[in-house]
Amino acid sequence: MFDFHLHTALSFDSEELAKNIIAAAQQKGLKEICFTDHFDLHRDREVQNEIFDVKKHGETYDNLSEKGVIIRKGVELGLTEWNVAEADRLLNSRHFDFCLGSVHYVDEKDPYYKEYWEGLTVKEAFDKYLLKILECVKLHDNFDVLGHLSYVARQEHNPTKKPLQLSEVLDITDEIMKVLVKKGKGMEINTSGVDKIGDFLPSKDFFIRFKELGGEIVTVGSDAHSADRVGQYVPEALQILKDVFGHVCTFDSRTPQFHKL
């Protein structure tokens, strides 16, 4: 049991303590976890949520240890078309075990908010988000795994309230996955969509396609921002990865570790 996408109060959108996350991981029988607090940048610093505090990251995580649970230090890096150099500076500033590269902003708008959806059809909203992912994974090299590829579908302002369908976005997602494979990057199965749209982010068929295109590196993460969600739906996600790949990955010092399922 693993959970490689966890947030604490170091993220702008969480108030949880690291010790509570660890206690929940122990209770749920997780073998290895990784803290992945947000490093999201916005061009307009007036709406910037929070610059990643490298010093506080070290003070919070460097001396953590708990019997029976391996604790890794990571970051969820918000990929944009303009922050490649800034991302490199962050990732070179201290030791990280894992970098989850995620796209949250498209033209400075987050699909979490209603304004992203205004004036767009559902297909346009989905395609616009995926095209931004494609642009970003082409530009960025300093990340390990692409986080929640279908993040856009999870949001409450998605009028369909349904998961992203591979058949409807195959052309774009194939290009994204081909870039990931070529660069030796992985893909995350994120469990946070189950309660909101009834499926993982992305769903099983995306992982089948990822394998067909040569993908091997896959991680699982709950995207928990509170202790009660640690490890949520991880067993079900691991079953998908077992069926498709036969393994799941964790990371140690930015190097993938393969665990047979």
C-alpha cells in the first residue's frame, strides 16, 4: 500500500499536520508515503496562492520518521509554459525524492473555478486543458510523473459531472503519453475523482493506452488534503495497476522503485 500524493498545511489549500497524515497512513497499513505540497506559480503575484517555502519544507519533513512507514519528501510542481527555469531552481534547492508535475492553470485560469468554463463548450474546456498539458510536458524535463491527467473533469463546474472519455480525447492524450514515454516519465492514478465523478483521474483505459505506447512508470496518490482521506481508494487503484502493469512505482531520490503487485 502506497500513497504518493499527500498535502499538509505547507500547501495553501490544506490545514492538516504532517503527524496526522502519518498516523492515518499507519492506521490504514500504508508501507510508504510521500508528501507533495504545492509549488504553484501565477504570473500575477496578486493572485499567487503561496510561494513554496523551501526552509519550512526542510523544517517540517527532514527529521520525520515513523516505525513501519517509509516517508518520502516530494513536491507537486504546477507546470506552466513560462516557469521552467523557476521550477529548476526550486528542485535544485534541496533534496526531493519525488516531483509530481501537474497542470492547474490554463491561461492563468484554474478549472476549479467557474471563470475557466465561461464561454467554452465542455469539449473546448477539456481540449484546452489537455493541450496545455501537452505544451507543458514538452517544455519541462525536471519532473518524474504527470499528476491527475484528467483533473479538468473532476471540477464542480464541469456540467457533465462525468469522467474524461479516452475515445473523445485520444488524439491529444496519445501525444501527451508519447512525450512522457520518450522522456522516461510516468503517470499517476489519482483517486480523488471517485467521490466526485465516479472514477479515477484518469480512468483505467488511459493506463491501458499508456502501456500500449510503452509507458512503465505509474504511481498512485489519494491527493489527500486531510488525514481522513489518506489512502482513500488506493487498494482499488492498485488493482487497476496490477491488472494493466503488474506493478506500481514509488520514488527514492528521484529514482523510480518498482513494486510487483
